[in-house]
Amino acid sequence: MSPTGMTIIHKEEGFTLLELAFVVVLFVMMVSLSAPAFLRTLRSWTRRTSIEDILAVIEFAHERAIFEQRDYGIHFDEEKKAYWLVRRDGEGSGGLSRIPETWGRSRSLPSDANFQMEGPIVLFHPNGTATSFYLEIIPQNGPAITLDVDPVMGKGSFHEQIS
């Protein structure tokens, strides 16, 4: 009883179990509808980033070959889905060896794709030319991406095949 003689009723505030269950069901539905689109976007971004990394290594190898006046190359290992930078040892016809610097570390190709390529190594020569090379990345889902190296200019480019 209050001092005025009236009974005070305290109303409990909060959510009922039914209301909470409804919100959880709505949240699960929203996540289940958006997850496939998110995963497609993530895979596409990963492939595009891999291609951009390969193009950066191609540009680096091309520039180093001209600057140092010796052959540089990129060795692609289709089985391990990796690639790394190599250079010619010594003068002339010396063999190719992996370079020890940061640029020589192994880099990964997209793991969710298959590959077709023209030979395992693309070479860049001191005169600015390169060996002819292409790498086709064929993902399980989505369009294939082809990376080409122009043998005359030694420059790399890529394009997506639109289906």
C-alpha cells in the first residue's frame, strides 16, 4: 500500500521467450540467405588478389632482368599450387636458382581452382623480352581467368572469360 492508500502494481518489463525465439529465427534466416553471396564474393576477391600478386611479381622480374642484365623468371609449381621468383646464376648459360630475398619466397595460387599453363617457367631477359607464357585459372565456380605474358614487351595482363 502506498501512503495514499492505493495499491501499486509493479509491471515486469522485458522480452518473452517467444519474442526472443522469433528474433533468433529471423537472424538465422538473414544469415543463411546472405552467407552464399558472401562466400562467392570472398572467393572472387581471393582469385583477383592472387592474379594481382602474380602480375606484381611479373613486373618485378621484368624490371630486375633489365636492371641487373641477367635473366629472371617465375617458376610455377602446378602440383603445389605455388610460384616463386628465380634468376640466372652467373653469366650466360648458368642455371636458374630461387632467389633468397623476400621476393623469392613461395606464394600460393588459389586453392579452389585448377590450372593450365604453358611450361612451368616464364623467363624475362635483359633486353626486356620474355618467353611466351599463359596461365589459366579455372575455378570450381565462376569464370576462368587467363594471365598472359607478352613475349615482345615482357608485360603481363589478365582477362576473365565471361560465360
